[in-house]
Amino acid sequence: MILLLYPAKAYACACCAYAGQWFNITQNLDSSVLERLNGLKFDQTANLYTTGAELEETIIGITSPSVSYTLSHSKNKRSWNFRFINQQGKTVGNLSFSLPQTFISFGTDLYDKPTPDNRLYKEERLSGRITGSGIFIPGMTSDTQYTFITQGKDNTLCSSPSEHWILKVSGSKASYSFYGKFRQ
């Protein structure tokens, strides 16, 4: 009876997103987050981010880069490996890293409609040291780092972004990014 006396908007929703929402939070990568991340299914294509310039002019730290590769992703709890396969079906290199103890959760209302709504663009960002083999060896130094980003859009604070991914590699001899999609 009391619910009928008050408008529905008066009740807070723990997972609801609202117009103007913004957050940038460092969180622990606990066992439930680890389980969810390890459950992600990667599409088979890894695209190399490029600009309008030639690959060799914009990509640092990869021998003979290609625009796209077939991706094989394997994981063992916190240890992840991305295996890159060329168009001839040959493995050309691996990028391996461990998931960190913390990650950044980011979200914002996009304001992409005439009136604000409750759709959020969301990211999770994980960073740390990375190692590489094959075509990635030239970029591997003691300061080579990765940032792995999951991206997505929806209208809730409680779900996690899982539409697209980016793997950015940077260091004194490395500067490149791969991107792709998650399979649902």
C-alpha cells in the first residue's frame, strides 16, 4: 500500500545509471572479477591500430607488422597469453602478462542525445609488465608495459563492459595497440 502512495522514482536503484553519471574508481581485482575476466571469449581477429600513415612509420616495436592477425587467447588464472597468427597460419609472436591486483573502473554518460539519458560508456583498465616473443621482441625492454581495456555501453552500474577490448603496449622501444571484439 505504501508503494502506491509514492512515485516510483523516489526509490533508489542500486544498479541504475543516471544522466550525468561519471566515475573513475580503483578497485581490487578479487576472485569474482578474476572469474569474470577469465570467462571473456575473444573474437578470433586482433586488429593493429593504425593511422593513415604507413605501418612502419607509426608502429614501434613490432617486426614487419600486419593490419590484422588471428588471435588465440589462453589464460591460467592471472596469467594471460595472446598468440598472434599471420594470414598464412603461422604463429608470429606471443604477448604475455599477469593481471594486476587492482584495476580502474571508468564510466560516463555520453550525452549523445538531445536530452541526457542513462546510457553509460564503461571501461575497465588493467596495467602491468608485459613480455613478448617473435615479432614483438624488438619492443621488449625492462620498461615495457601493457594496458588492457574492456569497453562497453549499457544502462547499469552493475554490469561490466564486454563488447570490445584494447591491448596497448608501450615503453622506450614499443608503441602499438591491438583491438578487437568479445564474442557473446
